[in-house]
Amino acid sequence: MKRAILAILTAALLLPTTLLAQQRLSVDVQTVTVSKGKKVTATKSLYLNPDGRLVSVTHRPQHIITLTNTLGEMRIYNPKDNTVVVADNKEMASSKETVSMFASGRFVDMDLPMYGYKQTEIRQEDGMTIKTFEPKAKTEGVVKVELAFDRHLPVCMIYYGPKGNAIRKVYFSRYELGRVPMPMRITEVEYTSPTDSLIMLSTYSNLTIGADAQSEMFDFEVPTDAVKVALEQPKAVKR
């Protein structure tokens, strides 16, 4: 059984990333965020097209439909009042969505080079392959990132601060293996202070790929009569 799984993964990793991306994919996501004793639950459904167009339908806490592409062009539609916000932000590009990253095979480095990191080391430890990345330019924040793989799949990513302490950890687990190896559970822990942390648990379900991915939401377009409204800017925090 293990050999069969390894064969599937090896074949997938040998495929060009463009080939891996040429298929539709849909999945439901529930994210539970816990911070300072408070818990917030959000749910959404993602519909990823072969060209990178992503339709994200947020069900909770508010029904919102967001359309993004690989360039970061974004439209946020509110069906309740038929309004749309148009924005252009490369940081919100569909390619940065976790599902897109795994669908295109870019999990081999989790796009760290795109964020200004370079790989400086690779080693074997406890049966896992660990890649170390460091920022190309000096920074007061993250000084290195370690990305651990088990059988070619990422299982843990740790961000380290200037003092050598872990400031953020991401765990990938419960992989569903097939045409797209996808972690169905992602746990993020961000250490906001020496005594507090923010925890995000994202659980994925109902993963469908290719011909099995059937939904009118893949082709959703914002109604032509939607009223365009300005994007609300966050209020400045006094220091």
C-alpha cells in the first residue's frame, strides 16, 4: 500500500506544474480561529478554474462572493445589497490560495522564493527532508523558515524570529491522495506574545477534481447591475 501511494506521489511530482493546474477543483473549507479565549468560525466554498480564476463563496459569518485571478484583480460581491467592490492587490492573487498552490504543485517550496526567500540548506532528519529558507534581504522579522517534508509532501513549516524562537508554525495533515495531493487539515499557530497565541484550524471537505467538479459557481459573474462601492480602508491606530 505504501509503495502504491509513493508511486502516485512521485508521478504527480514529475508532472509539469502547468499540467497539474489544468483541471477544475472545488472544496469546502471551515476555519476556526481562537485568540484571547474567543472563537470565531468561518465557512466558505472554493471553485478554482484551470486558468487560475478563483470563485470564493463565503457562507459564514456573511454571505459574500469573491472573484480573483492570478494578477490579483479582485471583485467582492455582496448579494444581499447587490454591491461590488473592485480592487487590485497582488497579495490577493488566486495563486496564493493554499488550494491553488497544491493544485499546481508549487508546494515543493510553498512559494517562499516569491516572498523574497532563498533556499540555503537541505537535510535529512528523522526520516524527513527539511529545507531551510532565509530572506534575501536583512529583516527584523523572520530570519529563516524551515519546511519539513514526509514522502515528498509538506507536513510542517516553522518561521523563526531574530532570537531563534519560533514565531509561527503551520502543520499540514490528513492528506487526500489522488490527482492532487491535498492536506485536508491545516493548523496555524502564531505566537503573538510570550504568553499568548493565535490558532487557526482549517478543515477541508468535499474535494472534487476535473470532471467531478460540477457547479455553476465556476462560471459565476457579478451581475451587471451591481452597484460599485468604494473599498473601506482600515482606520489608523493611534500610537
